[in-house]
Amino acid sequence: MDNENNFYNYNQNNEGEKEENLSVKIENMNFSDSSKTSIFSKNNRKIWWILSVISLIVIIFSAYWFIYEKKGNIDDSLVLEEKTEDQEIKNKISPYLLKVENQLSGSSVSISSVSLSAPSWIVIREDLDGKMGNILGALWLSLGSYENQTVELLRETVSGKKYYALVFFDDGDKKFDQKNDLPFKNDNGEMIISEFKTLSEN
């Protein structure tokens, strides 16, 4: 009888130990699963952040490229339009024509007509023994066609003398300087000149 009780108690103890060991294994399995889940979640968050940053960079770069490219196209189109307009104006203008009639002497010279393909100076020079001498005055004009323009002189013209009207380049500062603003020459290398004489009132 005692042997049976001992065997029964031993079996009960073994069953209890088995149950405890089983519960420990289950707890360990649950802990391991939760750890794996936590690690997996952290990895997902890292991947999500990396993808978000990459997407943001791509969006910013695309927007910058679109704006820059569009601005460049607009600037190019504006420059092209300006060049086209300037060319159309120049095509309507006869390149560098200058006409001055004989006129009374005085403190100014009247220009009958002039056509300019670029901003230029109308320069008046006196005649010295058949050659062009001192500059007496200059008038700045933008590109275009003009009539009845007046050039004011530093010194009055003298009756019965010959003078010259010429077209000079403007270097861009709108200030006449014979060292920098040089006579314009056509395709044949000839200066644009109009000779005229001054008359007396009698």
C-alpha cells in the first residue's frame, strides 16, 4: 500500500514538473514571438522613414527642375521675341541714309533726312582745303528714320564754305567721344557722308 502511494505521489510530482516546464516553454515562446514582432516593427519604421525621405527628395528635385526649366524657356522666348522685334524694325529701315541740303550759315545745321539701323551720332565737320577738319557739333539719335533734325554747333558755320555731315557709331554711353565713337562705314568701306554748302542771306 505504501508503495502504491509513493508511486502515485511520484507520478503527481512528475506531472506537476511537466506542467511547469510546459508553461515556461510557452512563456518563452510568447516572449520570443513578441520580440520578433517588436524587431520587425522597428525595421518597418526605419524602411518607411527612408522611403519617405527619398520620396521627399525626389519631389523637391522634380519641382525645382520643372520651375527652372520653365523659367529658362520663358527667358529664351522673351529674348527671341526681342531679337525678332529689333530685326523687324531694322528691316523696315534703309541702312544708314543721310541727306543734308545747302542751307544758311548759322549756329546749327539742319538734317533733311536720316535712317539709322543702330543708335548713332550725326556729326558735322568743317572742310579744310578739301579735307575734313574739326568737328563742330554732334547729335545722338536712336535707330529709326528721321526728318528735319537739328545739330547744334560749338562754332557757327561761315557763308560760302563747304561742310560735311557724317554718321558715327555710338559706343553705348550716349556721350560723344571721337576716340571711341568712330565713323560708320558701309560694306564697301566707305563712310556715310553728305556734303553741303552754307549760303548767305543776301
